[in-house]
Amino acid sequence: MNNRVVETHDLFKQYRMGKTTVEAIRGVSLAVARGEFFAIAGPSGSGKTTLLNLIGCLDTPSSGEIEIDGEAVGQLSSGARADLRARKIGFIFQTFNLIPVLTAYENVEYPLFLGRRTGDRRSQVETALAQVGLADRARHRPTELSGGQQQRVAVARALVTDPSIVLADEPTANLDSKTGHEIIELMHRLNRERGTTFIFSTHDPRIMKAADRVVEISDGQLLTRIC
């Protein structure tokens, strides 16, 4: 088995803004090993979220190639990319992105419906909520939960499908210092226990300190490796 769960090769992403072409990603080549706790660091506007969206098949590159678990994403149809996302990738967002009318249980269960997963969904959801310490909040809606609890639901939702990769876009940005530290510790523990690869976009020094490896991005280009 290839130990590289993500590879990008000479990746470019350009956007047209009127008559101007903006190069958001410029020639990025990187590899992330299976099971890594990996961070892409950079200030706002550096291209780190764009890069994460490309890896997550939420956007398509202008040129270059992305491989997820050995599959060349550029050769897949839009439907096949959506299927790959459902099978291989979990997402954690800065703003939690929970569905407000659904309970914590239903939010975690939702990806199982999208991926048409068979098996005991109740057991999968209850296990995911228990792993993030929210077994007793399963019937609460997002408005009844704190910010930290909402992000824990988001972590459970990302992990419930047992993905190869979890992509976390600034997951601590909307949390206070204590809660942010708890969420980092939770994700780090789950990474070690489950062997799931975590890839962050961040400028949080606590995530960078916890990461196995950090690369820095500026103006769409990878700079010298930080650690």
C-alpha cells in the first residue's frame, strides 16, 4: 500500500476577476503520509484554504494533479469526485457548518445518508458522539450547544464515515483559548487512536506545535518547511 494518502503535483489555481487573473495557488507539490497530523500554515489570503479545498475535491485546479489514496482526481467525473469525497474525506470547518434544524445525532448521521452507507448507522453515530464526549448531547440542536460542543459534533460528523483524511479549515478560529486547546487535544488523540490523517489550514501556533509536520504557504507558494 502506498504510504502517501495525498499527493499534489505542480498544482495551480487561477481565478478571473474581471480582466485580472489571480493566481491563488502556484506550483504546489506536496505529499502527506497516511496517519500524519499535518498543518498548512499561513496568514489570511495566503492560499491555504484554497489548497485545502482542492485537496478535498471541493474545487478543481487550473492545472496540475491531485492523488487521493492513489486515485488521480483529475481523471474523475464530477459524480465520481463527489463519491470519493463521501468515501475518503471528512471536513471540519471554522464556522462548524452544522444544520440548525437537526440534532447533534442527526448532524453526525447525515454523511452516512449522503454516502449511502449500509450497516448499523445508530451504532456508528453513537460511537462517534461518544468518542468526542457528547453521548449525552445527542438530542440537542446546535443552538443548545456551546461553540466547543458544536465543533465536537463537527469532529464526530467528519469521522463517522471512517475517512482516510480529515480536512480541518481553521478549526479553532471561532473558539476561546481553553476550548480551542481542548479541540486540538481531542483531534490529536483521535488521530493517534484511529490512524486517521488530519490536514489543517491554520495560523494557530498550538496546532503547529502539535503537528507532526508543518509547511508554510505564502502568496500561493509553499515556502521552507517549518518542522
